[in-house]
Amino acid sequence: MLFDTHVHLNADQFEDDLVETIERAREEGVQYMTVVGFDRKTIPKAMEIAENNENIYAAVGWHPVDAIDMTEEDLAWIEELSSHPKVVAIGEMGLDYHWDKSPADVQKEVFRKQIALAKKVKMPIIIHNREATEDIVEILKEENASEVGGIMHCYSGPVETAKECIDMNFMISLGGPVTFKNAKLPKEVAKAIDLKHMLVETDCPFLAPHPNRGKRNEPAYVKLVAEQIAELKGISLQEVEETTTKNALEFFKIQS
């Protein structure tokens, strides 16, 4: 049994075969998923998918790339949705210095507001980080994010930072890049971090694991991520599946 902790089944890429995609995942043992909504278009779709599918949950937040578009009404909307029984986290949120749509200061302000909201509603957060590790860790510390904890989504940083995040009550989630031949850091993290602090994800439709790299990613492929972690750690696939699923269910406070 597997728990894909970060999917975007609400993306346009799944518009024509959503039901079949979910069925393929179930066939591969993916019993649980969290669909992440991050703007005005994807949040309602995440909620719809979660409401209509057993063992599929939703996270709601605002993506840093679109931080410049977020209003106080949007923040109030996220707060309202946080009380829904199928919503298990606030996010994804964070910083993204790769794209230049939203200025860094705006991203930081929106990030801090969402951490404050998560603390208010007592929910964990999901962190998006692209080329902004130092600033993200600093803000998490300044805002006492350890109070609610969270997930370092699709973690790609060094082992030292991963340990720093674990100390702040964060889980380390690995996705497709851990299977890439040239991805040195995720492999080092997979080896070094205790399995009790780890989750698995696809971030589908993005970042498909090897040997599907470059194709549309989907939840069924999370098994490839788990297999790679098992190989790197020298343990059984069953142990990775059981432990990461248990971790996710406890983290999201889901009664299995």
C-alpha cells in the first residue's frame, strides 16, 4: 500500500482520463493520495476530486509563483476550506526564485501569511522550494512553523538542510528526481535520512521518475520512487511502502 502525498490530478493534463488514472494507481497499490490546489483554478478542482473519491484528500494554499495575484479574500477562502473534512494541509506555499512573475518580497509576505493561517487553524503546511532554500529555512524559523510542522515537498536540497527541517517538525518527501541518474542530492538524502521522517510523492503530472522521465507523470509511478528508496537504503520495498504510508496517515491525521 502506498500514499502519494502530492499529486495534481486537478491539472488540465488529466482532464480526459482522470478516472482511468486513479484506477491505474489503485492497481499499483496506491491507496491514498493528496491533491494539491494552489490557485483560484486548481483549488475547486482539488476539492471536487477529494469529495468524489474515497481515500483521496486535498491540500489548499497559494503557490509562490502566483503570490502577486493573491488577495485577502483568497486567504479567507483558504481558511474557510481548511475546516472541510477532506482538507488535510495548507499549501503548497513557499518561495520560487526560478520564475520572475512574483517579486521576492511579495512571495515572502504571502508565505508568512499562509504560515500564520496554518497556525491559526492548526494544520500542517506543504512547502514549495525552488532556488530559495536559505530564505525558506529562515522564514520557517522566524514564523515558528515547527508549531504545525509540514512537508518539504519534492525535496532536492542537501542532507544537512533536510536534518534542519526535520528538527523543525517537517517530513522529507522524495519524488521522481530520486530516480534520475544525475540527481546526486536526493539519492544522498534517501540514504541518510531515517525512513520515519520520509514520505513519497509524484508531483504528477510533473517530474516523472525513470524510466518514464519526460512523459506525463501519474500516481501509479510513485511505486518507482519507493523502489528506488528501497534500493538505496538496502531494505525491502514492503518496508518503504508500509513506513511511508504510516508516516503520511499519521502526519495528515487520517484514520485508516
